[in-house]
Amino acid sequence: MMVQTLDQDAGLDAGSGQSEDSIVLRVQHAFASFSLDVELALPGRGVTVLFGHSGSGKTTLLRCVAGLERATQAHIAINGTVWQDSAQNRFVPTWQREIGYVFQEASLFPHLNVQRNLAFGMRRANPHGNADDILAVATKLGIEHLLKRSPDGLSGGERQRVAIARALLTRPRLLLMDEPLSALDAARKQEILPYLERLHDELEIPMLYVTHQIEEAARLADHLVLLGQGRVQASGPLVATLARLDLPLARDHEGSVVIAANVIGYDPEWNLTRLQFSGGEIFVAERPLPIGKPVRLRILARDVSIALSGNNPSSIQNRFICRVTGIAPTDDPAQCLVGLVAGDAALTARITRLSASQLGLAIGQEVWAQVKAVALLE
């Protein structure tokens, strides 16, 4: 189980119609060996993660939204403003779309220092911007001390934060991020993720974020779109979508759910922080966190076991009453997935089919969930 800070509005959904608070994407685009055919109505604020394996169509869809790729047939509308409508022969070129685009590589101007790179982005949207505007955005991303540095003197994580700052200084209506962490090693990813979480909490503009790493989706997403072979396999609030047993995400070995909790205490004797969620309490081995702080918990299905009673002695401290909501097969014929709900929180457990049979599990049955692994994701 992994923990991170949580925006209280995580899990926003969107209706099917176009409005001034929604992103409508109806895109058909054909290549020689691949076709993209999607229809989406997404929230007009928060972070929508486009998730899928390589070749699923994530980047192609993002490029169509940006106007870098002109879709064969499309209707693309961002909070009421139409950027492409094939039926009306309307296509707004990229330079007229109010977007900030962050690529896999930072692509900074090597002959300009950080401040001048940022000033270049700012001048596109605000010719009258000044050094104070640059400093404000740089401070938000923790790069204010790097303003006089040359790009070749920056780490990969620092370069990418400069690229994000430059995108923000264009004052976009929509922020597009195409796997911004994929070129970074694990240490640099952990360096930059807290800044992305901060943007998630503070930005009012919507963000489309492409990734094939489920950990990034779990940390950042409000809404999750699962793409496969150019088609939408699922689209919905992160919490509900991760808990669906019928999706490939749940069957994956890294299958997990995300639930919301709040910090309620700290036990200094055992160095454990107590968290409250709708189904009970959870302990995490971590430093004290502010009382009342909202957090996001990621619980892997393989770290959840099931018992018929809650009073059996065990080394597992995190145990709470659940109700079985579903049982589904996995790609491993020896295992199955069990859907559970504790309070309002959905969980999944990956157990052997033999165990499910011996426990006599059935939908609607009351059982105890035991969460075996606890780790802080920060």
C-alpha cells in the first residue's frame, strides 16, 4: 500500500455532452497499420491520465488535441471552444491553440539560460510579462535557484521542471504532458513527482497526462482513460476505474486500487501514522503527518488477503470488515480476483482459486480484508 497527498475533488467524472466545463474528443485517424477511433467526454478541470501500453494511441490522441496531427475526422472542443470540427471544415492550427505542451524530452534552447528559456515561453502569451512572473512560476516548481544556469548544467529532473514552467508561462487553457518522466531514472522521477502533485492541487486549468506507468496514474489522476489498440477500453473516475474487475488493469500483477483517507494520529512508540478511511483505520510506517491531512492510498491486490474472522492472531495490523462484490478470473489460471467494499472504499484481493473455494467466497458475503504491505509514496 502506498500513500500520497490527495486532492479532495479526486475522481471527478464528466457527462457525455459538450459544455463549457468539459473536454470533448471525438477523433478518427488512420495510418497504414494503425487507426485511432475514440469518443470521450472528459472533466474540464483536474488531471485526466491517458493510460495504455506503447502503441495504444495515447500520444497520437494528444498530438491531435494539440493540432500537431490533423485527424481524418474529429470534433475537439475544450471547455466550449472548438479546435477542430471536420463537419464544419474547422481546424485551428497549433500556434492558435492555447496549450502548454511538455514532451518526453525537455527540448530547452541550449544557448539560453533557464530564465531566458522561461521568458521565451512567457512572451508567446504575455509580451508584457516580467521577471516577477517568471520567479513566481519558477518558485512553484522549485527551480528559482537555477535561473542563471545553462541547460547543460541541469539534471534530467531539473530540465523537465524548466520545461513544465515554460509551458505554464504560456498561460494555457489546457496543459498536455506526453510521458514527461519516461526519460528519467527512478531517482529523478521521485524528485519531480511531488512538483507534479503540487500542480495537480493548485492548477485551475485541466491537464491531459500520457503515461504507461500505473504508479504515475495512481498518484496524479482524477480521471482515467484506458486505451488499447487505438480504442477506449474504459473511461471514468480513477477510483472507480481501477476497481473494475473486468479491465486488464485489475488483472495485471501490479493491479491496485486507490482510496481516500485522512491522517488522525501518530504513535511515536511504534513510529506509525494512523489514517481514517470510510471502511476503518489503516496504519502506515511513516513520519508524523499533519492531523486532518487528506491522503491517497494505493493498495495492490496482491497485498490483500481475506479471512472469515477478524479475531485470529496475525502480524497483519491493517484489517477491516468488507463485503464481497465480485469474483473474476485472472490471466493466471491458479488465481482469481475478489472485489471488496469497505465502507465506500473499493478494494481488490488477488488470491488463489483454491483459497477462494476453501473460504466459500460468494458475492454479498461479509469477510475481513488484511492489507499486508504498507509504503509511503512521496
